[in-house]
Amino acid sequence: MSSVLPLFLLALQVTGPAAPPLDEQSETCLACHGDPALTVTLPDGAEQRLYVEVEAFRRSVHGNRLACTDCHTDMTEVPHATRPFKTRREFTLAYYEQCKRCHFANYTKTVDGVHYASLARGDITAPVCVDCHGAHDIVKPGQPRAAVSLTCAKCHAGVSRTYARSVHGSALMEGNNVDVPVCTDCHRSHDIAGPREQQWRLHTPELCGSCHTNALLMAQYGLSTNVLQTYVDDFHGMTASLQRNESVSTTREFAAICTDCHGVHDIQKTDDPDSKVMRANLVKTCQQCHTGATENFPAAWLSHYEPSWEHAPLVYGVRLFYAFIIPFIMGGLVLQILLHLWRVVVNR
């Protein structure tokens, strides 16, 4: 992450029109809170800064829309009454729900997410609104786009480092490519699903397909848009499609989905030496489910190719044979029935 962070910081240095002036009430608050030395020492010994960077607040999405007391509704007198916060985390948790007063729809989504579930279990380290969006320096989401993944990296550092080395992450972090997915494209923003939930896993093909079936997007990179359909047509995809509508048990074995073969956060180009679907690595990938798989086992898989004379000619030949023989047999049966009925009518 150390090599990625400077790029992100540079990307944040975006110049634009002058920030609008603040309302009179906010200017009054900032007369004190605009002092960088303004702090309070909490009972646990931690120091909580009460400083609000004026220019950052002016540039934020709330700078010319909300006054300080729209969020800090309990600050009704000056000097402020003493607050019973023992730690900095208690300080944060005391105010984060103020967001739901305006953003109720997104707040209700968080209630269904894994972060809120962790918080409800008593894990006070679980992220809340301000941990992801900031407090006084909130900007429009995804500006820059790399900010999304780097925000998640504050808690998920190991995953973020893996993602930064993947085909998606390196394109974003090193090439500033906005076409590739960031964390929220796959995991969603507020109603984040647990990645080990089987129903979430079974919808992974559609999730990947949302980009990989986009003809305009894939044309830019020379990638096929048939990957989802060819997956659904083979044994793995057909089985996963049937299981999606079943009552899922967490202990049941499931058919392989995209991430089982390609990886999750470590996805690489198919010709990359570290790719799990590189021919040299394919046996090991298959052995994750097929423990007895031998070197020639992957040859039975068509990959994402549609059968043709160039790829899987035997399968293509069988398909052509059945495409001819089935209509021929069915047509013959229908003809036989019609002739039989004609004969019955004639013999009368």
C-alpha cells in the first residue's frame, strides 16, 4: 500500500472553483474550532482534536448546505456542556447516527450489512458512516475512484495489498483506469454482504457478468462477452443455477463459481504466470474440488470457449450430429403418425 498511497494523495489535489462561503452560524463555531490547537483529553488519556479544517469543510458536500448544529444538535450552549466520553471511539459512535436524519435510505441498508451486524454484537471497531466518508471533509463518493478501495484498506489492509497487485487493482492504482471494479462494485456500499454467505457466492457469476457481458467495455480490452453464457452452459454453471433457488445450507458443497477458479482479490490475466487458470497452474486449481485430478484432467474442460472446429472439435462434431439427428428422428416420427392416420382414413 505504501507505493499506492502517494498516488492517491496526489489524485486528491484537485483544483476547482473557490469554495462557497459558510453560513453565519458555522463561521461562529469555527471561530473556536478553526484553531488547530483546540483539543480535549479524554479519561483514557487519549487526545481528541476538536479542530475543523475550514477550507476542507468549505469544499465538502455539506459546506454550503448544512450548519454545524444540523449534525451536532446537542450543542445548544456555549461553552459546551461536558460530555461523558471515555474514549475517542465513544466520541465517534455518539455522533455517527446523525447521518440517518438526511440519509435514511442508505442508513437502513447498513442495518442489513456485515458492519452493522458486527457493531450490534458489541464490536465497537466496526466501521460506521464517518469512518468511510469522513466527518467534516466529506466529498462525493468515488472522487477519485481509488479512494473507495483505499478507504476499505484502513481496516482490510491485507486484502487491499492483494487487490493492488491484481489485474483490477493494478489497473486502477497504477494506471488510474476507472473501468475496473473497486470494492463497492462487488461488495456493495452500505448493505455489504458477508462473502462467505452461500447465496451471495452463488450470485457471483451475475456479479462478474455485469462487467464481462458489457460489449462496449469488453471491446476496449479485446475480451469475450460470452464468458457468462459459456459458464452457465457447462456443468458448473448449470449446477450453480439450480442451487441458487434452493434452501442453502452452509455445510453443503457447491459447484465452482468464478472466484473459485480465477481468485477473489488476486485475479490475474489468464496468461499471467501467477494466474490460477494459467495452463501450468490449472491442475492445482481443479484439485481444490477434484482432489484426484491428474495432469490431463483440465483437458475435459472447455474453458470459456464455445465448441468449434478450432476448440473442442469432437464436442462440436457431436453437437452438430445431434442438431441434425434429433430433428430428423422427430420429423420421422411425426411423418409416421401422419401416414398412419392417412392410412386409417383411406381404409374407411
